[in-house]
Amino acid sequence: MNKLYSHVSVQEVKINKEFSPSSSGKIIKYNKKGIKIDIHLINRMRMISKLDPIMTYREYFLFFCNQLNINKDDIIRWDLLLDKSSNNKYATEFINMVKQSLSHLTTYHFYTYPKRLELYDNLVDILDSSGKEIAKPTYIHESLTGRTSIKKGFNFLTCSKRERAGMKSKNKDYNLIEIDFKSCEPSLYLRSMGIDFGHDDVYKFLSEELKLAVKDRQTLKRGILSVLYGASNSTSQKLLGGKSADLNKIKTFFQLEEFESSLKKEFKENGCIYNMYGRPVYSDKSLINKWIQSSAVDFCNLAFLEFVNNNNVNACYTVHDSITVECHKDDCLAMKGTKTMIESSSGIELPVDVIIS
């Protein structure tokens, strides 16, 4: 599988005063070269993957502080106020969390993730079918796999396709265009293995390549996705029409046993797996599914950003594997001809559907 990341060397860690027993702060040297980091930055890295933050002394001993009316900005000699056992308990947990975080820092945190966020910096306002302005969404990206959600504004992720189809640009000279990756997750998985399926339709390719006896495309799609998402053999076989031979062909072609074994080994060694771009994923359940979903989210966002930057369009919103942009009417015909979208760091190019409102 493609690995588009490297681990980051840390030169020094600043222990901010809120985390220091003397409330004075401290610099810890690690290596001769590398980045300089503090606990607040480490906590931002932890937040990306939904890990608990490293607590300050006051947060850790909050009940005790409330009893003594110790406020957030008070300068406290915790090493003198607290007993040795309490200080040691805090220090042990603090050190373990810092060590874990530093060992999992990759170029994802300093390059890929910030770049991914760029896509959402300049979303443009659009109108609903009645001409009323839609509240611009605020996306969040902190989840187990990195899948986006919307914390405020209009929720494009939950509204119907019919409702989205009626939306329009605020500018009468512009149209909205939806660009949607076709079968993104299985397609990305195969391309990350170096398999060029050569067709717009990955399911047609698999049916022909593996000589599957599945009755139709929808049945094959359900069956393959169930395999990739960690369903049991009996469930996947049932979805494929009850043919064990077809199930075995798919699992062998996708090299699922080998990949799952490598992910299990990675999780055992690190306490996490890394997606294609180096995002840590802290779950040992349905490992292949987690890797694919997490990698696909980053792939889509990076490819969308690249497309927006390279074309005369403005991003409006995303819905998982699709992006809606506004485009001048004079350029719509050219946009209609878009057949693929590429993410350059991986070199992976996948087919897309284009719909003009």
C-alpha cells in the first residue's frame, strides 16, 4: 500500500506552565534536529484523532481546586501544595500521554491535515430553491477516521439530494456543479495497491476480471462493500448471492487477509494504524474499513482542493465523496467534460460524475 508520510522527529518539547509542577514551564530536549513543540500543540494533534487531551494541573485536580478557589490564571506551586503521591500520579499520566503523542506524530499533522483544511477556508454562500441564502456550514474534521461533520450552519450532509438539486448560486451568471467520485473507496483501495482497473466502473472491471457469477452490479456492489467494511463471510456471501467461490475470489484479489494481518501487526506495535497519509486511527475494530474510510476522506479533500485551485470555480460545500462548486456559465461545458480527478501526492486519479444544476 502507498505510504505518503513519514514520522516527525522532535527536537524539543516545551512544558507550558499550566502543566508544570512549579508553574514555571520547562524545555525538554529530545534530539539535535527536528521540530519544536509544546503541550498545547500536542493537544491539538490529539484532538484530530479524538484522543483525550493532556490535562493541566488545575483540570486534573479540579475538585481540589474548586474547594480552595484556585482559578485558572493563579500561579501555583503544585509540587508544594500537593502531596508526593498526587504529583507522581499526574506526572506518570502526563509523561505517558506525551510519549504516545510524540511517537505518533507524522507529516500528516504538519502538512496534509492543514492543507486539507484549506478547502473549507473560502466556501461561498449559495441560495436554496426559493432564493433564500443558506447558512454557510462550518465543518469539523476531528473524528476517529477523519470523516467530516458539520457543527453549525446548514447541514448538507443530512439534507436530501432533491433539496440540494434545487440550490443555486447567488450570482446569476454562475451555475452549481456537483462532482462526485465514482465508487471512491473500493477504487482508491485498488489504486493504492497499484491495480489499474482501467474502467470508469470498478464493479464492471471486477466482474469481468474475476469472472464473477453475481447477477447484477448492485448485488456485486453490496457484496464487495460488505467485505471491505468487515462483514462476516456468511453475510458477504449472502449479499453476493450465496456463492462462496465468488467471495473467495474477491478476498484473494483484494489481498484482504494479508493487509488485515499487516494492520493488526501495526496496531499491536503502535497502538494505532496509519492511513495512507499518516493520520493515526486509534481503533482495532474493522481495520481495513477504518484504513479505507480514513484514507478516502483525506484523498477526496486533497483532490477537491487541487481541483478548485486549478480551475476557475469556487467551493460551496462537500458531502463525503462529492464537492459542489459554482462555475461561470461560460465554463460549464468544459467542466461537464471532466472525467477524472487527481490527488497529486499519491498520483491516484479516479473517475467522477459531473452534474450541472
